[in-house]
Amino acid sequence: MAAWGRRRRWVLLLGGVTALVVAAVAGVVTAFPSVAATTCPGCYGLERLRPGVYAEPGLSQAQRRHVTDVVEQARQRVGAFYGGRESSPGVLVCLTDACYRRIGGGGERGIAVLNRAVMLSPRGADPVIASHELSHVELHVRLGGRAEQVPQWFDEGLAVLVSGDPRHLAPETAGDRCLVDSRHALPETLKGWLEMAGTDPQAYAKAACQVSRWVQANGGRDAVRKLIERLAAGDDFAQIVTAAPSGDHAADVS
């Protein structure tokens, strides 16, 4: 009887632990569907088109080719800018709003999730948005635990530069690529950036202006790779990147 009692207690304990694990997983799925979807795309009905690329089911052959072409072009842009890729995030692509809502997406065009994956909405299934989000992941993976040293405005401006987003940056042939002549301080935290971006339609253009000018003045793309090396070695961001001049001289020249 004593042995049975001990076994019964272990069964009850195991059952309790199992229930807690199930509850925790259910909580993550409910509260953070994007995390769950990027961890298990198939659990959300997405189909694997090629290694690391997933899309909603029922797409035509032309749509499937479009998705894989978008991801390949975006990966090439990121690799060309950084001199190769050290990150390999999965990419989840939805061509309908219903699919994007189901995997936890909101009103954004695309989003990087925990540096492990990128989700693209129907409005973001193009090489520009895809490379923007992949740039965030590449930068963070290269920096590892030092990623928090990079202020949000620089991270966002760099992603615009990598993607070549024509909404926020002039072509390379323009010399000075600024569409908005921004020289004032920009938000360093994610919270501050989201607040600015939500009220200022020129937020990304301002960040891209400052980053592109810094990159151009410091040797081009190599400046970014050297920045990453110095940050990884322990240098402070402010010691590497000169702060933007004081005063607001932002004038729309687009």
C-alpha cells in the first residue's frame, strides 16, 4: 500500500506538471500568437515553400513564385549590404489579411519576431519590406548581447538604407539621399520610436537621412561593419557615431 501511495503521488505530481506546461503553452499561443506561429508555422496552416519560407495554403503557382522571389531578393539585398548573412530567420508570408491576423499580425507591413523570424503582411510581401525586416534581424544577430547599444532611430534608419525604400530615401545616384533634411535628435528607445512613428509620417525618412549621411561620410557600407565590430568589442555607440547636430533643420525637400 505504501508503494502504491508513492506511485499515486508521483502520478498526481506528473499530472500537475503536465497541466502547468499545457497551460503555459496555451497562454503563449493566446497572448503571443506571432511567437507561436514563427515557432510552428504548420500549426497555423502555413505551407513550407522552401527551407525557411512559409506561406498560406491555396496559393497559385504564380503567387508561390512571387513569395519565394521576394524572399530571395530580400536575402540578397541584406547579404550584399552586410557582406554576407550570419542570420537565417524563417520568413512567414501572408497574402490575405485573414492569414496575417491568424498568425498574430496587426496593421504593420511586416515585423521581425525575436530575431528568429520575419512575418510579412499582404502589404509587405515585396523585397523592400522583407529586406527591411531581415536587416533588423541581421544586425541584432551580429551584435548578440550588444544589440541594445544601438538606438532605435539608427536601427530603423539602417533598415531603410539596406532596403533602399524609395518612400524614405532617394536613389544612390542622388548623392545626398535625404528626402527630409533631418539634423535633430531622434528617439533612442523602441517606445519613443513607436510614439514618433505613430504621429510623424516622416519619422523613417528622418532616421534614414541621418544614417545614410553617417554611412556616406565614414566610408560607405564598411562603416556599418566596423561599427558592429567595435560595438561587439565593447565600445560605446556614442563614441563611434557622432551625435546629430542640435537644432531642427528638418525641411521636406521631396
